[in-house]
Amino acid sequence: MPLAVCATPIGNLDDVTLRVLAELAAAEVVLCEDTRHTRGLLERHGIKARLLSYHEHNEAQRTAELLPRLEAGERIALVSDAGMPGVSDPGARLVRAAVEAGVDVTVLPGPSAVETALVASGLVAEQYRFLGFLPRGEKKLAELWQDLRAWPWPAVAFESPQRLPATLRSLAAADPARELAVCRELTKRFEEIARGTAAELAGRFGTPPKGEITLVFGPAGSPEDGAEARALEAVAQLVAAGVPRRQAAEIVSRLVGVSRNRLYQRSL
């Protein structure tokens, strides 16, 4: 039997698919992050199953234990607390091990916080970038904001409610006009989609809200804006290496075609 990777609801327990329910009912064991959480989903739909914890703290050990059982043909289903296992959740290690061992892997799709937030934000485009959980620390956040200035498409990320105010303040300081959506408690009773600029939403979320948070960052602008951001970064690197600022601006200007005076003034 293949390893069945099952997407579960991101909030509303009625969003689970019929295929997932049938697989969870038929599985000999269901691997889950939090057995209490998964038991609530199963009880909601009248399913009894044998649950086994599988989370970031025991993932390596469990993978070693479970691979021989998969190779022997045992029917095993894998879920996370919400969404698709292996995407910012445990599961990727087991899937990789199964594939390398020649065990079939089947994925049962379902709700996605990333795509739900992206569509709800109104910032959807032909492509997007998924950032996972945002980095911690002002320096790493500042590096990310600089990186996103060169990305002309939307981006989606997860953030904890406790860190949300500081994250929004950081973005507002770096790029106050950036369009943004704070998606809170998606598909749940108190779902909230707050849209606005980084500066506006930093003012709105001055204290940590309750619930799960998904952020959608609007496009950075035209590709030319991204080219200028990369040129400014090159100037900064040359200056850090000891090259005089005017000379650094002139060198980069010749290479990329951005105005020397503009590079110099914006790099100050």
C-alpha cells in the first residue's frame, strides 16, 4: 500500500474531502502532529482510527520506525494539524524516505492556507512566492524586505500572532507603501482579512491578535524597480568593501544602466 499524505482543514472541520475521510477510516495507523487535534477531526466525522504522533521532535525516529512497516505493505496515512503535511509542517522526511525506498506515495489534496489567503487578499497574479514562516530578528527581516523589493509578484508567508506587530513595524519602516493583507483565522468563525499598506496595517495591529496568521505581500512594482534595488545592493556591497560611494555608483551605473546620480543619492 502507498503512503497516503492527506490534507486536512485549515480551520473549518467541514472542509475535509471525502477521499481523505475514507483514507483515514481505512488506514491501519494515522500519523499526526497532535493526536488530540486529529482526534477532534475524526470524532466530528464519526471515524475511529489508531493515532500515532509524528512531529518535528520525533520525525527522524518515527521515520526509521515506520519505513519497514511501509515496505511491508502496511496502510499508513499522514496528516498535519492543518493543510498539507510536508509544507511548513512535518512529513517531508517520511515522504522522501518512502520514495527512496521505492514505496509509492499518494497525495490527497485539500484546503490550503496559502492559496486561500492569496485569493482572499485580492493581490493574486500569474505567479507568487511562498516564504514559509518569516525569519526572526530585525536584521533577517530587513534582508527579506530588501529581497522582496526585487520580486515583482505577490508573496505569501506565515507569521505568529505574537510577532505580527513587530513584523509589520519592520516592513512599514522599510517599505511603508507596500500593499499587504493580514489574513487571520481563515475559514473559522472569526475570519478576518485586513487589507492596506504596510504603514496602515502596522498601526492597526499594534498589539498581537488572536488566531493563525497568513500574510500576503503585494507585488513590489515593475521589473525596473527590482533592477534598481539590485543595483543599490551592489553599490552598498562595494562601499562596504572600501570603494568610495561616488565611484561605486559610477561602476554599477555602467554595468546595469541605472543613473549614476540616482544610485548615489538613493544609497545615502
